[in-house]
Amino acid sequence: MNILALDTSSDACSAALLSDGVCHAEFTVEARAHTRLILPMVERVLAQGGIELNAVDALAFGRGPGAFTGVRIATGVVQGLALAADKPVVPVSTLAAIAQQAYLQEQAGHVLVAVDARMGELYWGRYELADGIMQLQGEESVVPPEAAPLPESDEQLQNHWLGAGSGWREYADTLQPRFAGCVKRINADYLPAAEYIAHLASAAWQRGEAVDAELAQPVYLRNKVAETTRERAMKS
């Protein structure tokens, strides 16, 4: 199985090829350079794997939530590549990718993902491990940090959760006291990465969750990305 994945949903830009269990990946943090970086990255990981684009089984991308422009870039690029190669697409949650990274790097089986959504809010998701894949519990949401939902009370899981993502740094003063009874450790440096998107996409592809390229859509969570100039003026 060959899965080509890419992500541009944050300040990081990444591409990865998962080929017969071996992952070739490139990752860099360089804000506002995604349109220049992503296609050369794709070319390099394909070259590292020794295959052409038309040899992949499916393409995957970080469908959000994340930076509005970045998520749109990833959606457009993956649709263009998939249409050119006549391949299906697997949209993957960027929050799930962070949770999967926490599992693969730190063996965390219970992860609370919090990503800074700007405007005083978080992108939030609760994930637990099942069959080697981090599974969403409940729904992803966009919430103010003081309203981030606490996990269900379970004495066995007290101080057993990992907090992952930039929200744990940006809103540390609110989140750390709120989750002091259940979060054992925090890694605020995780960013969505194509390597982990590829792993999740491989499992999703085997479950039959790939879609036609034109049906691959971004997920913003926040319906209203920004206030208009007029609305801001009316509030001032």
C-alpha cells in the first residue's frame, strides 16, 4: 500500500509517503511559505520511495481544523494531484494527527488535543487508543479555554491524560489549573504532520473511507472565521 500525505494547516508544512510500512517524510516550520514548499516536498518524498504519483493507492491531507488559508491550500493541492492521477482522497483530522503522534512518540493512549484557534478559542478533541489508532471520543469542537470539556470522571484515568498541541501553551494559565486532576504531562510543541496523517489515512483507506477528489472538503469547525471590518467598527 502506498499513501501520499500532505499538510499545511499550521505554521508547519509537511509531506510524507507511507510505502509498504516505511514512511518517507519531510517537515519544516516556515509560516507563509506553504505554496512554495509543498509541491517540491511531495516530489522529494515520492523520489525517496522510488515511485511515481500514479503508483500511489490514495492521497491524504490534513483537512483541518487549522489556519484557514493553510487548510485551503492543502485541500486544493491534494485535489489537483488526485484528479491528475485519478486517485481517491482520504481527509484526515489535524487534531487526530496530533493525537496519533503523541501515541507513536510517547505511547500516550489518552490524549486531550488543544490547538490555538485564535480569537480566544481552542480547537479541541479527546482521543483514546483502539487497535493502534487514536479514536475521537465525542466530537471535535471550537471552545473558549475556560469551557474545554473535562473527561468523564474515572479514577483509573486520573493523572493519565496527555495534553498535546499549541493551545496548552497559549492558554496555560486557564487550562493547567482546570485539568490539574487528570492531565499528567503536556507537550505543547506538537504540530500536525503528514507522517501521522499518512498512518491514519492508511487505516481509513482500508476501512473504505476514501472519497473522490472533488468530494474532499476542509473542516474549519468555526463557521465564522473572522469578523468583517464593519462588524468590528460597530463594536468599537
